[in-house]
Amino acid sequence: MQILTFAEVCKRGDAQGKRVFIRADLNVPLNDTGEITEDTRVRASVPAVQMALDAGAAVMITSHLGRPTEGEFHARDSLAPVAKRLSELLGKPVRLEQNWVDGGFALHPGEVVMLENCRLNKGEKKNDDALAQKYAKLCDIFVHDAFGTAHRAEASTYGIAKYAPIACAGPLLAAEIEAINRALANPKRPLVAIVAGSKVSTKLTILQSLADKVDGLIVGGGIANTFLLAAGLPIGKSLAEPDLIDEAKKVIAKMKARGAEVPIPVDVVVADRFAADAKATVKAATDVGADDMILDIGPKTAAQLADQLLKAGTIVWNGPVGVFEFDAFASGTKAIAEAIAASDGFSIAGGGDTLAAIAKYGIADRVGYISTGGGAFLEVLEGKTLPAFEILEARARG
């Protein structure tokens, strides 16, 4: 994937004295009084802004926040708290511009302005061409630095990249592209993927796509229960999708035909109800009773999978393998997390529950790359070409 990066633009001196428009992902959680409760995304936006300032540019930055109605401003939709926090992080003023689409605001090299919530602009989500052209007229350089929006073709993520004199990837987006290429386009073998979640149906296309690429496909959660059924094993009253057994069998067969495998659990942890205080019992996968609920993989399975991960050259992780929120059913996910942390292979992890597991077990500094993309990360695993990548590649080709 050949995409121009903002670092390259700055290195050749093209940002000096220029107006730089950064599309960041600043969609942070706010409390009832409008205060930011978790500022990771704001802190993650700082390198792109600082890179532009160091290059002598005038900086505009915008993002969506929440789910506003286009054309209807409410205080809860304002990026004002984000501008305040970014100002603190940069150690310099960040002015908030409310009505910015048609320009007319002052901006000089060395200054930073926050452009109000872009999803308030009519035509933003539908990638209105006229709106995109207005955005592009505001700048000399467009920097896409919001991987979390890379799967959406909107005016501030796709349309502007068509018309800006220069369109490039910011440091966050460039890092995502590099990690994705390393994990999926040119992986060190064996390549092992972990795909877990409550339903096969939500990740069926991911499983089908990965079945063509990986050497090992570890399934977990409710997805694993459907694969247990496909292998002819009992699951009691566990969450599963019996109507997708044939699809699970196809994935198993596709992997087998390539000399790869979908390891089926040999033991599981069951309970009679879904609750934090439910009694956890380890059973062989062949011995699950009619009233049992499978809530985690068993210790033998966890040890086998950990051994496989320790030998992997590349690991892609999306989803915990059990109900890790309940400590009685967290051992499997903990074992997986610790094996990934201990592996010499390159690892990339993404998805909300996965990030929560990484935080719970304190392994963030031992995962090769943690993707913040959510839906964008899942679409990459499905084998889709993201709109942001498509347009930036097209611009890089000239």
C-alpha cells in the first residue's frame, strides 16, 4: 500500500508556511457537565499537530463528536472541551471556530484552530461534493489521521482528499497502515488469528476472509460454541447459532484444505447461569451437560492455544475467548493475553473488548500494535479496502 505520509511532506519542506487541515478522531466520552472523562484520543492527536507546528505550518484540526443532527447545533455536540484539553497538551492556545466551512477566519503559521464538530455540517456524512470542495479550499495540505473513520467515505475523510492540493496520512493513520501491512499483507509465518465474540453472523465474513490467509484460526466466545456444534460436540444451553453450523464447517474445511486448522476446544469452563457469582466447573468438551453454559475455554485448551501463540510469527487478535469480565471465567482470556505478550511474533490487536482485556491484564506495552479503529479494524480483517486508504493511494499515484 503506497500512501504519501505527512512525515514525508514535512521532511521535504512542503509544509513551511502552509495551511494544514488535520482530520483527527477526537470523539471522546463526556460526562453530564461536558467534561472529558477519557482523553486518549486527544493525546493521540498531538503528534500530528506538533509535526505540523514544527514544520512551520498553520494548523486546523477537526473531528466528529457524538451523533449530532446536521445543521442543528447543541452545546453537547461542541468540540470546546476538546479544544481546551488540546491547548493544555500543546501548551499553547487552541481557538475554536464555530462557522468555518466558508473560511473567513484568521490563521497564521504557528497557530492552531479547532474547527467545530464537522458532523454539524450539512452533507458531511453523505460526502457531499460541494462541501468537500469547500473544505479543500481552506488548506494547502490535508492530513487524514483518524483511522477510526477510515471505513467511512465522508466529506472530511474522503471528499476533501480528492480536492486538497496535497493529501496524506498522518502519523496515527500511517502507523495503522504499516501495522496492517505487516500483519496481513506480508506476515511472518505462522500467522495466527484470534476471532471471538458472541455471534458467528457478525464476524462470518471475517472468518471466511482469514481462512484464506492464516495458518491457525482460534475462535472464542459464542463463535466457538457454534464451531463446537459443527464438530459434533454438545454445548448445553450455551449461546450459539445452530443455523450457521454449515458455514462453520465450510471455514473448517477451507482451513484444512490449506493444511491449516481451527483448533476446537478440548475442555471448557461451564456454569448453570450467566452471572459473576456462578460456580465455575471445568469439563471435557465431550461432557457438557444439557443445562450447562460454556463461559470460557478450559485450562488444557488454554495451554494448547498459548503454545501455538508462542510459536507464531504474527498474531492478529480480535475478541476475548471467554466472559473475562467475570473473574471465574477469565482464565482463558488471561492465558491468551499473556501468551501474546510473551510471544516473539508481531502482534496487532483491535476491538473494544480486546482493548479492555489488554488493559485488565496490563500487557499494552507488550502488544506489537494496538489498533484504535474499531469498525475500521474489523473491515480490514474482512479484506475490504477502506475508503480512506483508497483515496490516499489514488492521490499518491497522482
